Amino acid sequence: MKLIIDGQVNVYYVQTLCMIFFPGEKFSEDCEILPNTPVMHLKVRSDEVGYSVDAQLAQGEAQASAHRDYTYRDDVTCDKLLKLALGDAILAVCGEVCGYRPSWGMLTGVRPSKVATEMLKNGISKTRVKKILSSEYFVIPKKAALATDVALNEARIIATPGKKDCSVYISIPFCPTRCAYCSFVSYTSKRLLSLIPDYLAKLCDEVKETFACINRLGLNVKTVYIGGGTPTILTDDQLRMLLSVIAESTDVSKLEEYTLESGRPDTITPEKFAVAKEYGVSRVSVNPQILCDEVLQGIGRAHTSEDFYRAYEIAKNADFKVINTDLIAGLPGDKFSTFAASFDKILALRPENITVHTFCVKKSAEILQKDSKVYDIRGGDTGKCVDYSQIKSMHEGYKPYYMYRQKNTVGNFENVGLATDGNEGLYNIYMMEEVHSIFAAGAGAVTKAVDYIPVDGSKPFIKRFFNDKYPYEYLRNNDSIEKLKEIELFYQERHLLD
């Protein structure tokens, strides 16, 4: 896509707005303009009154133009007002050329409920928040209501964050097979899987060092999340090794939540879950993605629907406090009838927590090599699937408590966590809302050190510390102690130990 901009704007913001309508597009100043290349001209001006934006878009024979004037307001910063003006103009021309209205309007970020959260904090009523999302951000009413409900539920769960609270994430970036849509740093070949014993030994050392750092800082660990990849790719003995190190390093009985992500049913055994239960794990994920073997085979999942039921029964018998199941709406080869039937079967099991994702493809995913147009801005049946899951689950006593979005999702829809009262996935909220620091161990893990006291009255100060991305790099380098020293320095410099 070719952008020609006259004026001072955040180019990345403009690109993200365009990608709502042209997912997967690349932007380059020297982009070759082919017959069907979208070309947008933007002219932005400001004066003592406000901002004016002129937008023109052409793609082949289709053309559209729009002019928008936005007057300065006391309740909106200049930066936000310019974004509103740009969003209004760009949505108008892209919508006319593409014949499409995005459900989330001009909201492009990972957290679509963030705008609602900020307004609620400023004392704006729930009803007014929904109206503003619809009228100023062009969010359709049902999504405005969802964003507001999620914001209210998150605020209730988070309450007042403690200055010395934190959580811990532990990475197991290995899987038995790689899903065709996967974009995570996870490894499946025999050669790479052979790294697991050495990886686990080093990881256990880093886990010990991480908890030691947390103890020196006098922090309170609220949640521990073991994710991947597929952590249950570990053998019984390997899992016991990791969980015993965690138990020796912190009092797991005081955790609000202790999650073992075990999403692949083909890796779950009674022995592994017995070990997890023994060491205090309170929440597990058993993820079917869809209960249709044909679709599962098409996306590269090495398990069947029957494998899911077997694994779910093992989890129930282990008596964990919370079982989460993940479903994906909009998978290649799926349709509304299949998804709705799958969702009804999951509801019949009454898991405490259900997460409904929208199918998303990243640039490195294998599936793009077979079908470069696998995502569609209109989404086909996906919108019906997403709506069905939210309406049906709420009728069954589940509430939306957590939501995020990704780029290049089918139909530009959202991912939503649904839970019965008291069974929400706390780590997900703490991580997404950045209310306290997340210490991370393992390959590809990112520690987010958070000064939750806002520096500008609204946003926390966050510094990220990155581990080596790939397991072989992680094994080769010895920098975890230095990273932890930097984190301690962060706490000292920002007076978070006072």
C-alpha cells in the first residue's frame, strides 16, 4: 500500500488504521504502484481552532474522498483529537472503497477495552461510555457494550493493586507438532526437542535466581503461569523437577493462581496432572480449538476430539480449581454450524473458564504458504461464531472478564475470556492491564518491570527486559543474573522499595 502524507502525523497509527481494511499489506515509500495497489493521500492541517484532515483513497477503479474538521475540546488532548480526526477520515474512505464497516471502528490497539477503562476511571457512566465508543470511535453498539462490561469486570478483579505485587511467567517453548497458524516461538523437530533436558536444567537455575531476586526486593508473588509452547510436553519426572524448584523457591499455597498451560490434549496424562496437583497447580488449560476432527487435521493439530474428552476427564479427576478451554472462531474449513456445535459441547462440560479466540495468522505461519488470503476482513461466519459464543455463555452464567485483539485476525474480531464468578484467569488480567511487574524466565520470555504509580497521571512506567529468543541461544548465553541485577536497579532508581 502506498501512503502519501502531507502534515505531521503518527505514520504507524495511520498504517494500523489502513490494515483494518487491508490486512497483511506492506508499506514502503518506494512501493511500486501496480493496477490494484491501494494509494492513500492524507493532508493534515492545524490552526487555532482545531484540526482538518483530507483523505483520498484509490484502488483500481474505486475511489473515495473525505474531509473532516475537529475543533479543540477541553476534555480531549490534542494528540487524541488528531487521532479521532484521522480515524474518522480514514474509516470513511476505506469503508467506501472496501464496502466494509469494522466492528471495532477506529480502535486498533491490543486492548479495545482500554478506552472504556480510562473513561470509567474519570467518572463517566457506563451508559455514556458506550455512547462515546459508538459515536466518536465508531464502534458498533454490541462491541461498545462488550468493551464496557470487560472494563468493569477487570476493575472489580484488579481492585487496588499493591505496590509490591508481582507475577511470574515461566516459558517452555516446545510443542509435539507445530500448528499451521502458530506464530509462537515453539520448537518441534527431534533435534530441537533433544534440547529439553539441558534447557530444563538451565531454566530451573533461572527460576531459582528469579524468585531469589523477588525475595530480596520484598515482593509478593500473586500468580505463577507456566506457558509455552506446550509445558506438558515435559515428562512426569521433568515436570516434577520444575514444579519442585518452584515450590522450594516460593510458598505456592499463598498464590492467588498457579497455572500450568496444558493446551495439547495429546500431551496430557493422569501421571502429569497428578504431579501438577501434588505441587499446588490450581488452573490448567485443556484446549480443543474446535471439536471437529476434519478441521483439526487441516490446521495441523495432532489430536482428535476424542483425545480432548479424554484429557478433560483427566483434568476433572485431578480436581483442579479451574479448567480453561480454548476455542478458535474462524478456522480454515470451519463454519458456523460446526463452531456452534463445538461451543455447545464445551458448555455442557461446564469448565470454569472458556477463552474464545479469533483465528489470527502471523507472517511466519506455515498456512500462509498455502493460502495467502486465509484471513478475510469480513470474516464470513466468524462474526456469527464470536457473537454466539458471547451470548450463549452469558446465558449460561459466564461473564466476559478479559479481552485483547491481534493484527490480521479474521474479520478484525476479538479474543475474549469468559468465566464463572470467582474463576477468572487472574494472570491474564495482570499481564494485559500491566498493574504490576511480570518476572519472566526461559527462552523468549520478557520481564515487564512496572512502576504502577503513573508518571503523567494515567500511564504506568514500564521497562522490558528480554531473554534470548531461541532455546539454543538461551542455552549458549549466561546473562540471567545480569538481567536480574538490572531489574533490581530499576526498583531502586524508581524508589519502589520504599
